[in-house]
Amino acid sequence: MDTADNSPTDDTESAVLISVAELQHQLNESLKQLSPERLRVLADFAAYLTNAESEAATQELMAIPGLLERVKQNRGTPKSQYTSWRSLRSDV
């Protein structure tokens, strides 16, 4: 018998997606009512939040021991040593 996997994680992810979609809808409705000056303030705040989130992600990556050194080392790999992903995975 084939049963669908309705694990709690799937339900949680669905709820988050619905919540995000609803928040985006609410935000879009609110945007329509703002003056140009308030839109500018909101755009600045959104840029600040985006930057803060990006900075947190950068700090998380920087905390991985040796990651920066490995990235620098791999940057020096000649392109002649690259392999096309298509030749590695023909089913993709």
C-alpha cells in the first residue's frame, strides 16, 4: 500500500510557506497605502535587514575552520582542470 509521507517536518514547511505567502500579501497591500516618503524609509529598512541577514550568513561561513583558505586554494585551479557537470551527471 502506497502512503504519502506526512511527517511533521513536511507540515511545518507547508505552514511556513503559507505564512510567508500571507505575510508577502499583507506587505504588498500595505505598500499600496504608503506615501512615497514612507516607501523610501521602508526600502531603506528592508535594505538594512537584507544586509544584516547577509552579514550573519557571512559570519557563519567564516566560522568554518579553514574554509577561506580552501576557497582561495580552489580559486587558483586552472580552468583546464575543470570538469563539466554535464559529463559527470548525464541524468541531470
